Amino acid sequence: MSYVPPAEFVVKMIDAGEAKVFMSTRDTIIRAYMAGAILALAAAFAITISVQTGQPLAGAILFPVGFCLLYLMGFDLLTGVFTLVPLALLDKRPGVTLNGVMRNWTLVFVGNFAGAFTVAVMMAVIFTFGFTVEPDLVGQKIGTIGEGRTVGYADHGAAGMLTLFIRGVLCNWMVSTGVVAAMMSKSVPGKVIGMWMPIMLFFYMGFEHSIVNMFLFPSGLMLGGNFSVSDYLIWNEIPTVIGNLVGGLAFVGLTLYATHARTAPRRSPEYDGVAAPAE
């Protein structure tokens, strides 16, 4: 599988973060849009499998197909850039600034949401035959998920918010491990195997992924879920985004950088530079 040792793939992580900072606005938005859309389709796929088979594990086993596809096509998720982009700043790469990092995060958030929301509307149409009938079983399940993971947390107050945050942390600990695992191999099969395991784990365990939720909760609102937009934002999306940031950066990006970057070369041998600073 052409294994890449940590000292080498950590440099790849920094290089990738640097390249994303300097990526044009157009390319960043397009890549983020497609990532959000593909991950949303994978979530709809996994939930459909779980409902139709009655086996949530079956859905979790197959959900990573979306993540693998979007990664191999070079699209960007917010959870991944949370982990990779700050490393370029920490490594003091020329031209990388805090404003550049924040710009990248903002553009990727917007693109991911637009892509996930597009699929949410499309799937809501499918589940209801263009909003002319009640949602089918899969649509009803999505509405239930939206309720349980918003007002369900709110019912527990501060303890619910803490639980939500921790689930966000654990989610991106696993998702970012998947991103890094893809850099551990130079072969497509090796990359897919490395990504598949942690992504399957996070989905089956019900951890909170901010981009998956950009599909689930708008869908749930359109499919009759008994919660509001403010419930979604306050009792899910915002704490989940913060938890994803902490989980990916603290438990994956910074730990690997702290223990391997000093023994690594300054750039990956495959690194061919980055685009000129974006507008």
C-alpha cells in the first residue's frame, strides 16, 4: 500500500493547509459545495439503508463511500480544513496569516452549507413526491433525528450542551483521522481503507458532524420535524462546529505536528508550490 511514515505525511498535512489558504475564492467555494453535496447524499444513502434493513450498522459501514469519493476528487469539508489549515500558520509558511485561515474556513463553511442544503431540498422532494404527500419512512426518520438531536439536547440543559459539544469533538477526532489516514498511503486502495475505518466509527456512534447536520436538519424541518431553525442553530450547528474545530485541531492536527514536525523535511518531495495569494 506504499505506506508513508508520520514524519512525511505531517509535511503533506502542512503543505495541504498552505495550498488551501492561497486557493482562489471560486475554487474554494466550488470544492466546498461539492463536498457538502456528496456527503449529504452519503448521509441520505446510509439512513435509507438503516431504515430499510433495520440495521444501523449496515448504514454506517457504507456511509464512508461519500467521504472517500469527495476526498479523492479533491473537495473540501470544514472538518478537514479545521485540522490542516492552521498547521500552515503554525509552521510559519510565507504569506499564511490568521486572516487567510479565517477566510478559508468561512468560504468552506458557506460552500458546504450550500451543497448540503441543495441535496436536502432534492431529497425532501423525493421523500414527499414534491411535497404532495406525507414523507415516506426514510423522510420520517430524518425528521425524528432532527428533533432528537436539537430539542433532545435542550431538554437536558447544560448537560445536553456538554454532551453535544463532546460528540462534536469526538466526531472530528475520527473524521480528521480519516483525512490524515488517506495521506498515509500512496495507493487508492490504501487511502480508502485508511479513511473508511474512522468514518464508519463516527457515523455508527452518532457523533455530531457539522456538514452532515447541514443536510439532516434542513431536511428535517422540510419533512415536518418538530423543532425550529433557532433550535437547530443553538442546540446543534454552532456547538457542533466548535466541537469539530477542537476535536480535529487539538487531537489530530496539533498532536501530530507537535511530535513529528521537528523531524520532518520542510516540504513534501511531491510539493510543487501553491497558487498566488487569493483575492
